[in-house]
Amino acid sequence: MVATSPGPIVLLTDFGTSDPYVGIMKAVIFSQAPKARLIDLSHEIPPQNVWQAAFFLRFSAAYFPKNSLFVCVVDPGVGSKRNILWAKTKNHQFLAPDNGLLSWIQEPLVECRIVSNRAWMRREVSSTFHGRDIFAPVAAKLFNGSSPKLLGPRTEKRAHVPWPSPFWRRDRVEGEIIFVDRFGNCVSNITQGDLEKRNFKRRPEIFFRGKSLGPLWNCYSEVQENRPLALTSSFGLLELAVCNGSFAEKSEVKIGEKIVCR
């Protein structure tokens, strides 16, 4: 039987890149697993924003090679009694604090364990930097082929954050802005499938703050420069944008603001 090759270790944190934290985590991993392959998914999650980390994981994991290990350190409860979880789906593995970060993984979990084996951690464990002292050495052990069964006991319990589903009315779908990217594009929780299921008699019209943005467009350049528009984002979600501009800046958008499709 041919052994399964380890996939890359994928890092997702709120550490940013101006401080040494990400580099230190990588140093710990490479010191124990010099053949590891590391991919940075993002280190620009807003501090302590578990929700956005879960969002990034939901819409990113499927694109990574089989057997990838996602090491997710967005951890406002670091140093507390919260657990650290190892979880496995058919295609991937995940390490994350038990704070809801794993809520929206789109494959079902087939196994979940509490990381409690002290021998897999650094000798001295800081109460403020578990990324260095627990997540990184555990990731290295898993990459090197150590059995997840040695991590700690299995568990069926984990924190869950509900996905913000849109509301359905008789003649409309009502959603909200849930994410703003660096281009100022405002992504909602309304999917293309939501609009198709609603079975509108005509192409739905998109409204924001009571003003119509017209029907959905296919791409930014279909409208004149600086004109706002609605289209389906690369995540498959309804997005509000400005051609060659920032919808978020132009309209001073806040997370949670409503969008109506009718």
C-alpha cells in the first residue's frame, strides 16, 4: 500500500505581516518538519474576527490540494480553558480553536479531536502565543506522519456560529453585507441559487438603501467607470461594486446593511 503524501500546511491568522508572529510560527514548523510546504491563505483577518476567518475558510478550502492541513489561529480566547480542535473531512485536516471558526466548512467532518497531548507542544507554553507553542509544533508532527489518534480524545461537541441566511418574503429576498474586500466590493449573504429558487417572474432588481442598482451584471466593465452595480462575486454571492472604484468607500457601507432583491 502506497503511503499518502502529506499536503501543504495552510496558515490562516489575524497576525498581520508587520510583526514577527507569522515568521516565528513558520520557524517552529520548519525546525521540526523541514520538508513542510507552507501556504499563506491570509494573515489579514481583522483582530479577533472569528467570523471572517470562518468565511475565508468556507470559500477557500475546496481549492487546496487533498490532505492540506489548515492551521487557523484567530483566537480571542487564547490562554483560557477553550479547547483546540483537530478536525478531518474526506479531503482535508484542520487545526483551530474551538470558537466557531470551523462552523462553515462545506465538507462534513468525519473525525474531531481535542488537542491535549502535552508532548506534542513546546516545553514552555505561553498563555498568549499558542500559534507558536501549540499550533505550529502540532502541525509539524502531523506533517511528519504522527497519528492524529495521539492528539487527544475524540469529541462530537464544538462551538458553532450560524450562517447568516437571507430572509424570504413573498415578493423579495432580503440579505445583508457580510464582507468587504480590499477593493471595496461589498459581498452579501445572498447566493445566485437563492435568486434562482425564488423563481422571480423577471430578472430581479437589486436595491440598497431603497435605491435601485438595476439587475445583476456579469462583470465590472459592463457599466461605465465609477458607476455602482450588482453582480455575482467569485464566491457565488451577490456583490455590490463600483466599476474601477470602491462601493464601500463611495457609500460608506457598514457590515450588516441590508440588500433587497425583488
